[in-house]
Amino acid sequence: MANFDSLPPELIIHLFKYLSSDDRKIASEVCHYWHDIWMEGAFDGDRTLKFYCCELNENTEPGSVLLNTDRKYKKIVFGANVKFYDDCVKLSNALEDIKTIEFQSFFDYKQFFSKTMNFIGLFKELKELTFNIETWSHEMNEFGNLPDSIQVFTLSLLNRLYFKDTLDNFKSIIWQLPNLKELNLECQLLTDDLFEFIITSPLPYLTKLKLTIDSNCIELLKNLKLSNLVELFLVIEDPTCIRKLDEIIPNFPKLKIVKLHTFKLMPTTTHAHLIKYLKVTDINCGMDYIKPLQYLTELEELDLMYYFKSVAQGSCFFAHDLYLNPNLKRLQLTGFNNNDLISLMCFENLVKSFPNLESLIMDMPLSSQHLQMIHQNFTKLKSLDIRNTDVDSKYIPPFQYLSTLTALRLDQYVISNQALTEWPEMPHLRVLTMKLDHEYSLECFRKMIQNVRGLEKLTFDYNSSIDDDLIKVIAENLKRLKEIEVTNKQKTKYLSGNAIILLLTNCKYMQRIRTSARLTIELFLDLMGTSADVALLMGCVNKDIKDLEFFSLIMFIIIVCYLLYYLVVFAVCQAVLVLLVAVLMIGVKTYYFILIHLFKYLSSEDRKIASEVCHFWHDIWMERIFDDDRTLKFYHCEINETTAPASILMKTERKYTKMVLGEEIEFHDNYSKLFESLEDITKIEFDTDFESEHLNFKTNNFIGLFKKLKELTIPLKPWDIEMNVLENLPQSIEVLTLSLMYDDYSREILNDLRSSISQLPNLKEFNLECWIPTQNIFEFIATSPLTHLTKLSMRIDSHGVEFLKKLEASNLIELFLEFDDHNCLGKLDEIIPNFPKLKVLKLETPGIVPTTIHANLIKYLDVQCTNFYRDNIKPLQYLTELEELYINIDYREQAFESCFFSHETYLNPNLKRFETIELDNEFYCHMCFENLVKSFPNLESLILKMPLEPHHFYMIHKYLTKLKTLDIRHCKTKSKNVPSFKFLTALTNLRLDQYVITDQSLDVWPKMPHLRSLRMTLDDSISLDKFSKMIRNVSGLEELTFNKTNSVNDGVMKVVAENLKRLRKVGGDRKEEVFRITENGASLIPKNCKYIKRDGFPFFELFQKDREQKK
């Protein structure tokens, strides 16, 4: 039976984020599995203990409260005005799980060390210790005994360590830390004596080091030998030291990450690939100062602070060249205080250089054009902070492109009523800083605030007109608000106590309220009205309110558990009742953005029941991802309302949206009642085996009965004009796919087709699939009324190009062309200008990659290579917007050549899918493979048919960090010769056809919580225990396929049935491959795997067929 441990970890982590810290603490006690999830780094804030303005005495609060708590804290922060009255032995024993201690700069170190010098040594499990000190005093020279468990030590000191006794004491700290792995010395400058001590100290386990150095230290640093150092952070105040980096880095053989804070200059080094973080202070605005950035292609964070005197000289701040870096995630540009607008060319190259940027902070006067470029190029942006954009919002593009942001700060961006009205739904937004127009409409603001219900922090910039009515709107809609700042300089406006109390009452998670409104006597008395309000205002927790909120949210998690795993056990009425209780308790729309994710874990029947709860859940069920739930397929049957399946369908309440018609279907005269009852059908697809001769003169126009039809797919064989199945098509059709399956069609038939298309005024997508394109077909396309068309797909040759030039489709956005010969490719630039709105171009070409001035439009490319030459794919370097690439190489040509890609790197961060097939050579070019994986760093799907070696798997692991699907179809090797599978933990689909999985691989197989599809070949002599251990690490599998092997027996089936509860399909390549499974072993799958599809287990179906034949 399923239990709490069966829920996927990614789902629990996601749900935990919606709980308060108290609720997560209680939820963590459900089981060890949930406790481990609570211990993830994302929830460290739940276990942090902060002391400010208090006395640490075991007999008074907060010390006395902590002695009685059951919560396991992991971190302590000591701030200002903390007084110690004894050695706090009892208190330290109660906090035995503390791993991190941090002393802030305002902490009174003198009284601390004079009374409790041994306090830190009481924490035997301490791992991290941080001191933030303005000036080191003599009272701090006695640290007592530090626990030797400390692995991370950070000292932030504003002044130098001058005195000898101070230096000696610091040395004693280091000597007490034999297991130190990370040392951070954030001092203004280190003295030579201290630096020399660091160099000579035994630090064998040190992996991370942070130092501030000058020209004197750089020479000493050359002598530092740290064989295990992995990360080095240097603050280099002297620009002359930057050039000596190449003399330092070779001393650290395992170094992988270099972080730098420099002044005035960017670093130039042969080890540029190691630099992940760079901050440059007082850099000049000239383009030459930015040039070294072109070599820092592995940089992940960049912070540039411009020299104020250089800013006045011009508007340039970046470069007029493109420095492509797909790895940069965070960019901060500050100090550019020029009142004039910044250089448009600089800004354009900036946004194009970092396509995967997630966080942008700028202090520059941007125009509408600049913001539009942010929208077009930064598609993965999560946090946007523009601090000097004093532009009225009516001149700026709509906010639609900001819908994926989690943080938005536009300080001086005046939000007008128009912008408030057009504000889109932003379900992920958590932080917002805004400046309202003085004449804002409260109703417009209410409409806007309802689109950002997930906000946790809201700040209004200066001069925003804030009053009680506005606070009331906020309190009614932002239930998850934790912090609000309402800064108001208008002295005539005041916030009443009722407004603030309403915030405290409605926003259960409120932690901080900041306002510059005057604290009047009335406001003070209002706030003092109840102790609960005062307690909440002071940041404490009111028990009754928190208990109620906890009950609601923890019950939601329990309900989710029942939905996912027990719904198949409960009766239908009980399932609906549980869903209704969930709706009543937490509100329907509260968890909108996780409902789709939750629906994926339900069976199709359960989703159908859930869709009846409310219109909102029904809309979720109608998403395209669940189309299979509403697909009706007809094969080998009669369409007769008096017999099944028609008689059953006419009584069902299920709303089908798609219908598929296959082979051997016979229509009776009474078919119309059935089709009229299927009024929700929006898609009809005719299978290629559909036999149109079964239609008669009464049924040839039955498609017209579906008044809501949007998509129609039909193969057209030779037919009599009187039997035209396309007569009287409903005008609602928007997508039409025609497959012309024979060599030629008469003009009369094509004219009839044209007449049918002319009856479709809403046609937006037309896909024409023809085996052999003819002049008649091209003329048919060119003369058809397609003015509203936005998508067109067709196959053409050199004659077709001329007709395509005549096509009038001014609204065309997407064009898919399958070229028959090379001559067509040279005419691409003559076709594209005819379609002014074209944004997406998809091509299938014979043998070569096209060269065109419109390369930025090509998103999809399929190259069919009869003779492969590397020069033929050179134009790939210009196709930087390409998202899917297929290279199909004729296996006969590969017998004499091993190359399949290029010997150059064609960097493209946008490519998501790459596939090459028919490469059956026994060996292939190593250089081609290396450049392949380096060219596409953001690849999500890789399909190869080639014999890989262990070092190729390692390169896949190293360079393709975002890979979701890996399909290797020609890897005839035992897994013991290949690296560990640990690099595959993020995959969702894994196919290794002839990759023989041995006991060694089964034993070290890691947890792969996201894996949904697995195809594997088991060694003939595997251990069932090790296979069981492996299969438990892929418990989320929905599809499992075995290649032919003798190891698949009843024991394997039992392991699969007991562990893979979400399995929908299991079997082999062909249904006749029964392997060594008996009927009893096969029956375990449908008994234990409740989601198994009707055709999902061919083994068991074969036994059933055999039994029927015997009968």
C-alpha cells in the first residue's frame, strides 16, 4: 500500500513552500522522509535563531522558552544589544543541533568575551563560524576552546590586524581548526605577517579560500600550496596584480572556480574558463575596458560599478560587439548616472550577449525601446530591478512579458491607470516595488492586485498616495503578504489603526510593516486594542491564528496524498467529497499554479471526476496536456446508434474533445444522432488506414455536424466528386491538415478542394502533406484564399517556389517547407519578404544547411544527407536561433568516413533537441563529438545512433547540464566499462537499447526522481536483489521497456509490480517477445499497477489471447 514516503520529493518540496515555518516544522514530524525534505537548504530559515535586544539568561525569556522547545535549530545569529549573564551551559545543551553561529557587526564583543569566552566551545557539532567585526580589540584575544568540528570560518574585519598579540590569537584560531575546509578573510587588507602565516599553515582539507590582496601579497601567494583547493575568491585592490593571475592559478591543480573583485580593470588570463564571478569597481565606460569579457564565457555573475567621472563623457557603457555567454545568470550595472539616454547599440549587444540571464539590476535611464529589447531577448528573466527609469508607463510596452518574473522593482516607473488595467496574471511574482500615479483609480488598482496574489513583499516608492482604502484592497487580496512598506511624504494623509489591524488580521504571515505615517494617539490606542494585534506587530506569533492556518494547510497536504494514491481505493462519491472539502477549506484559486502539476499524478478517470468540482478545475482538465483523457477512437466497428459502441456513447456524460477514425468502420443511416451528441468535439483525425469507400452519398458530409470543430486531419485518396467528404465543412475550423497520398489529382478535384477551403473564413493553419508535389497542387495552393492563414506547411520543388511567390498570406507567422532539391534553397530570400509578419521558419533540406539573410527566423532544421561533408553544415554558425536540429546520414556513405558534425564549435544556447540517425559506422570522429556537445550547452534532448565510449558519456555529463532526454541506440557495450550513472539524475527519459546493464551498474544506480521513461537491456546473469535496489531508485517510472534478454522472468516482474506503482506501460520491443515470464508472473502487473493502460502490457495480453484460442 502506498504511504507518505511514496510521494515524489519535488512535489513535497513544492508544497512545503506554501506552509509557514511553524507548519513545516509540524509536517516534518509525519515521517523521516518529510523530515529529510525539511532539512533541505531551501528551508534553513525555519531553523535560524536570531537574538537582538535581549538578555541571555536561563531564567528569563527568551532563554527560558528555548530550554522548553522541541524545535531543532541549526543556526544562531547574534545582533545588537545582546547581554550574557552566565556561561549558558544549559542553553547550549538545549541547542545541541546548532551547526552555524554568526556574530553581526553591531554585536558587543567586549562583554561577550569577558564573560563567556568558552561559549562557542560548547557547541560540539558546530560546522560554520562567522565574525563581523569593525575593530579587533584586546578583549577579543582569548577565544577559549573552539570545537574541532568547524569546517567554515569567516572573519569580516574593516581594519588591519596590527598588534602582535592579536596576530598570535588569530593564529591560535586556525590551529584549533584541523578540519577547516573553507576560510574567508574579508579584511580591508591582510598584513604581511598574517599572510605569511596563512601560507605556512597546515590546511590539508581546505577547498575554498577568500582573501583581499595587494602587490605585496601577490608574491607571497605564489608560494601557497593547497592541493585540494577547488574555489578561490580574491579581492584585488591593486590593478597591477590582475596580470599576475596566471602565475598563481597553476599552484592549485584541482581549482575549478575563481571569483574576483577587481578595481578599474577586467582580468585577462589564460584561465578565463575558471572565472565564474566578477565584480569590477570604478570601471571606465569606454568599450576597450569591456573587451576582456569576450573570453569569460563561463562567467555566471557579473557586477560592474562605473567610475562616475567617466560617465559624463558619453552614453556608451558596454560594447559594440556581441560577447555571447549563455552561462551568465546575474548581471548588475550601477553608477551610470548620466542624464542622457544610454547607447542603443551598447544595450542591444548587452541583451543579446546573455540570452539565459535570470536576474538584471540596472541603474540607468532606460527608454521604451530598451525595455522592449529586455522583453524580446531575456526570455528566462526571473528578477528585474530598474532603479532609474523615470518614464510614464503609457509610453512603455504592456507588462505581458513580465508574467514569469518572481521579483520586480521599478522605483521611479510611474504606474498609470492604463498599466494597472492591462496588468497580466503573474502567479510567480513574490516581490514588487512600484510607484503609483497621484490620480490612480482604486478599481484599477484592485484589478491589478488580483493578478499578483502570490506577493510576499510589497513596497510603494516615495510620493505614492497611500490611504486606508488602498490598504483594505491589499489586505483582502494578498493573503500571503509577509512585508509591506508604505512610504508616504504627504503630511495630509494618515493611516488609521483599523487599516493596519486589517492587514494583521487578513495577512496571517505578516512579519513587518513599515510606514512613515505619523503615529497619532488614535492609531496608538487602536493598535493597543488587543494583545494579539500588538504581538503580531512586534513579529511574534498568535497561537490561535497560526493553529487555524496550520490546520487548513496541513489538511491540504493530506488531501493531496489521498488524491494521488488512495483515490483508486475510495468510491467515486468519496473521492468527490474529499475534493469538495479541499475546495471549501483552502479556496479554489489559491493553488492554481500547482493544480496542473497535481492532475498529472491522477489517472484519466480521476481527472474526469476532479474536473466536475468546479468550472475552474474543469478548465484545467481541458488543457492540451490532458487531451488523451478526452479522445474517442473508432476502429473495426459499426457506427450504429442501436449497437455498441454508439449506444454506450450516447448515454455517457463524458465530454470528448477529439475523435480518431481508423480502419474498417461501417457507417449506418442512423449515425447522425451519435455525432450530434458529441457536440464538444473540437478535433477530428482520420487515420491513414481509413477507408473512404465505406462512406456513401448520405454520410459523405458528416463532418459538418460538428459545429465546434477546430482541427481536421484527413488523408485524401482518389475519390469521386460526388463523394466529397469535405463538403459543408463547419466554418469554425482553424487547423486543416490534408495528406494527398497519390501522385496526381485532377484540376477538377483540386478546384473542389479550393471551394471547400474558401468556406473556412477562420482558417489559421494549413498543413499540406503530399508524396509527389505537382504543378497542379502548387497552383492550387497559390490561388487558394488564405489571407487569414498564420501557419503553412508544405513540400516544394523548384517549380513550387515560383508559385509560392504568388501566395497572398500577409498574416503568415510560421512556415514549414520540405525542399526536394538543392536549387530551391538559393531562393529562400526571394520567398520570405512576401510574408512581412513571418517569425518562425522550419525547413527540411537535402544534404546541406541553407545560407540566408533571414537565418534568425529558422527554428527547426532537418538535413537529409546522402553525401556528408563538414562544409555542408558550416552555415550552422549563423543559425543561432535554431531550436531543433536533425542530421540524417546515409549509412552507406559512413562506411568510408567517420565525421558527422564539425571540427568547430557553433555556439547556440537556444537549441533544445538534436538528433542524428543512420550512423552505423563502427567508429566516428572524436573531434566532431566534442564540438557537438560544446556547441549546444542548453540541450534538453539528445538522440544518437553511434557506439559511444566512456569518455563520450563523460562529455555529455560535463557539457549538457540541462539534458532531460538521452537516447543512445547503438551502444553495444557492458555498463561496467562506462562511468557511473550519477550524472543522469535530472533525466526524465533514458533509452539505452543495447547498453548491457550489469550488477555493477545496478548496485550504484542513483536516485532518479524525475525519470518517467526507461529503456534497458539487462545482463543475462543479474542479481535480483541488486535489480530490486535499482528499481526502487526510479519509483516514478511510467514506462519501462526491456530489450530481448533471458533475465526478464517472473522475479523481475514481481520487483517491477511491487515498486513501480505509477507504471502505465511495460514490455518489450515486440509483443511476441514473452521472454521467460509465466502467466502468474505477468498477472502481477495489472494487479499492482493501477494506472497500467489497456494496451500497456503486451505480455499479459498474449496470455489472454492464447487462452481464448484454446477455448
